[in-house]
Amino acid sequence: MPLTAPLFAAVDIGGTKIAGALVDQAGRLRHRLQLPTPADQPAAAVFAVVHAVLDRLADTPDWAAVTALGIGSAGPVDLVGGTVSPVNIPGWRGFPLVAEVAAHPAVAARALPVRLAGDGVAMAAAEHWQGAARGAANALCLVVSTGVGAGLVLDGAVRPGPSGNAGHLGHITVDLDGEPCPCGSRGCLEGLASGTAIARRALADGWRPPGGDRTARAVAASAAAGDPVALAAFDRSAQALAAGIAATAALVDLDRVVVGGGVATAGDVLFSPLARHLDRYATLSYLRGLDVRRAELGTDAGLIGAAALCR
């Protein structure tokens, strides 16, 4: 029997997967699904997957209870124009995502409002609503995965900024003479701290992937088993993250940091060196004892955050 209580439709767009769900007023997910992102394909092929996710959600009996649709997307985003230009989806540059989603037959038929945010902002909205940032007045929420995204909670509310990219920590420079970044800058945090960067560094330093698995998850397993090269790759990631976190905390006076994403599932392999490096970088009196927590919502944070945009 279809629900009558209001629901939100949520779409989470990243470089590896595009997920969708219907989300209730308590942040619970229904009809969750995900499809792989054809990130190296043209714009139309990528949007075809978004369209397919919406088709599947619209076919559920609960679609009639949906009152709004939220989208969390890899960025940068442009809230004014409703466009996205994800660094890890080259075919989308200034792609009119809000207009395209609003034109989907099931969305247009109901004239559903469509809300957009960057994936880091969506994660921050989710963790502030239902997760590890609950009750925090000033928090930085990080997604450390294929890339590095982040969102800010200031004065008790998520603050995306006019363009929607406030807190985009992955593309601040932490290495002045660092490698070029696909964003056009150099030495970006993402290029040192992301899962992609961890695996690349480990391989370059001689790590031998077990069974041919060259992912950061495999590096984490090797690090947990004591492999010194894998441990060093995670230590470098943690150092870069600590530098970025400390700089952000110095700028906006944080009281909590939440770290999530696939790389955070490495647990102490990441969080132990992160705490050690924060002791080196967060040295001002008001930065000492910064409350760093592991995200609570896992891979569902993007969907829950996309729904939170609609609240």
C-alpha cells in the first residue's frame, strides 16, 4: 500500500555511482538503488543514468507521496544557474542538471521543486540532521573518497555559500609546489588525500597489490596488516587532511570535524595518523582539542543530505 506521509526524492551523483532513493521525514531510505557512473562518456550518456534512476523511483507506489527532489552532486556546482561541472565527470561542464531533472516526465508532471547541492554540502546536511554533526554549531564535514569534498555548518546551519561551493576543501592548495590538479590549480588537498591519491602513491612507492586490487581499500587492508609502504601512503593522506582541517578551523573557529567517505572506512589506519598530524598543525589555543568524529551515515549520507535540502 502506498504511503501518504510526505517523502523526498533524493539523487546522489558521484564519479563512480549514481544513487537514488525516497526518504521519509526521519531520514529513512526507501527504494534505494544505484547504477555505475559512465564518467568517461559524453554528457548525454551520464544524464541517461540519472534519468534511469528517476524512472525507477517514479515507478514505485510511493512516488505519489514525494513533495520535492534533492540532488547532491560532485562539484563544483552553480546554484544560481542550476549547473554542475564535476572534476571527475569531464563530460559535464556547466551541465544544466536542475533544468534537465525538472524536465523528467515524472518530475514535471508533479511540478516538483528541485534542490541542488555539492556532495560535500549534502553530506554536511545529512550528518548535521541525522549523524555525527548533530548539535554542533560550527562543523566541517568531509567526504574522503575518489575525491575530497566538504561542507560547512556555521552558527547551527549548513552554509553552502552563494555559488554552493563553500567549504570545498578538496581544492585548497596544501602543497605550494605540488602536482597539477584537474581543476587547474596545483597541490590540491584532493591530489594528496583522496583514495585515488593513496593508491597512486602506494603503487609509485613499490606497494604490490594483492590479487591485482589496486584500490585504496586494498591499500588500507595492507596497511592494517602492517605493510610499511601502505602505512606511509595513509600517513601522507592524513597529513594533508590535517593541514586542510587545521587551516579551516583557524579560519572559521570550528568545534567539530566529521570525516566520512570510503577512505574513512579504513578506521585507525587513517584516524590515528590524522590525530597525530592535527597535533602538529592545530596548535593555536582555540584549535587545541578539536573534536574529530567518524561519520555515522556511511554511503547513504549523500542521499540523506539530498533529502535534507528539501526540508
